[in-house]
Amino acid sequence: MKAITLIILLITSQIKAQKMNVIEAKEANNLIEYWYLEYSNIFKAKSHLSKTVLDYLAPWEQTVYSTEDAEKWLALLGKNSYVKEVTHFGKKGLKLLSKFEKPLGNINIRDVIVSFELIPQVTQLEFKTNNDLNSSFLTTNNQNNTECHFSAGFYDISPSQFISKDNFVKLNMVLLNEVPFKKVTKNGQIISLGEQRFKIIETVDNMVVILNLEPKSNKSNFLENLNMINLDNQGNKIQSLSPSEILKIKADKPTDSLSYTPYATKTIVEYNYKVFKNNPNLSFNEYQKQILPKLQKVMTSGHKQSTFKNEFGEVYTIFFTPNTIENAYFNTYKYITKALKLPFKTN
């Protein structure tokens, strides 16, 4: 966020001076320092440490549900559920409670429902996603059958914002419908997944670098809806180490060359990507000498946005994985959302 804020300051400044003033020079130096700290270590030689998850079930191998499935669960919950007010760690909230005979071939409702969303009475307010989902199964002695008790909690909210005058609560029930996926096969590959469309710039070390080809889409949504995993040749997931595993290794073999990388993403302008890739050991002073004239051009330009792109190129997204790329897959998720109206009970 800091880098984005500094870039916005650079390209939106209305000052027409032909040279940077004191404030602009400070902004430029702040950005240079931030970029150097953020990106200068990306391409330095590292020894990656990771583990493998055996018998891994990939996202696209999960059970998905059709519209017909959603309607069945919607009908079931609609007949057997209600909402009540609760207190959770001293803060008010709401809880959906349901009880029914275990349905649909012993399927656990926890495996079906991705989430619930509370719909506020006022449209300007945001939906509230559940904080927890819980289910348990009890055998009733008198009928010798299994009963499912299910709940979804929504905490730290103002309950009155979600309860109608006639004591009903509206919710959305979200189910997983489809998991589109594509394997990365070559540099320059164009991948389309749902509403996401992007280009593989390259794979290098433990990174896959992409360019979003739908720049008008919201960047945060683009990253939230796109997932990448790295599988070995047996289909096992290459996974990052746990904090306790990292601490043990550091105690046994303290060194800065070991890399403990989680699955993560980072945006980087094309210029910085190429500069640090071509010279991983570039010093700060050399980097500052190279980049300061480019920032000065941006700040003194009457067309800052276009000048910034001319000087620094496209904005890439780097997907990091815990170890060297073996088989990289991208996937996204498609959901079914169904509206549900439940009674609010006070006792």
C-alpha cells in the first residue's frame, strides 16, 4: 500500500515545475528506498526449504454442487432454521441455528456450504460474512436416526441493522459450483479463467510472473479470485514450512541464504523487475542513480500517468511459491449464491 500511495502522489501532482521541488524530491527518495527494500532481494541466490503434501487434493478435485443441489439445501435450511441474537466475547452478534435429519446420503453440510452472508436492511451497509460454521451429529434414541445440528455465527455487528421490522433476517447461502484451472506451459501463454485473463511473462526460480490483461478490473478482486499452486511430478503440493519447523532449522543451521517462502503475491513495475533480475546485487546508490532521472521525468511531466508508463512499463504480479517451480497451476472459483429468509427469534 505504501508504494501505491507514493506512486499516486507522483502521477497526480499538479505542480508544473520543470525541476523537482523539495517535497517532490522527498517523495521520490521515499519511493526509491521503498522499492529497493521491497525488490532488491527477489533475485538473489537462495536455498529454498519446503515440504510436500502427500495425497494432495487439488482445488479442482473438490466436490462441486449444481443449482439443483443448492435448491435442495436451500429448502432444507428454509424449513428448519432460525436466527437469534448472541453475545460472543462480550460483543453482540447473530447466529443461524438449524436442526434436521442427516440428509442427502450422509453429506456433511459443512462440506457443502462455503459461507453465509448477512444482508443488511440498509443497502449502503456492507454484507457480513460468517465468522464460523459448525456442525455436529447426534443419534436420537427414540427414533434411532441421526440428527444434524448446524450453526453459523456472525459476530461484532449491530444486530438491529440486519433484522427487519417483522422479525426476519435475509442471508445469502454460497456453494462451490466450479473450479476452472489451467497449467502453466510456456512463457507468453495467455490464460483465461472465468473473468480473469492474464499473460505468463515467465517462470523463474520459485516465481511465476504474470501481466493482468484486464486492467480495468479491480486489482484487489483480481488477486483475491486467482489462486496458484506448485505441484511436484507426482501431484503432491509443494508447501511452505510451519513456523515451528522454520525455528528448528534456524537453530540447527543459522544462515541468511536459506529461504522460507510462503505462497504470496507482489506487484512490481516492469522496469524494477528487469533491473533487479539483470543485476541481483545492485547497490542502493547505483539503483538510485539509475532511477532518479526517470522519476524526475514523471514529476515534471504534464502527462504524468502516460509518462510513468513510458518510463517504468507495465505492472507485473509475481506469484511466489515455497520452492522452484515444477508444475504451476492457476485456478479460480465459481460459486452459486442463493437468497434465504429466516425468522428471528428472541428466545
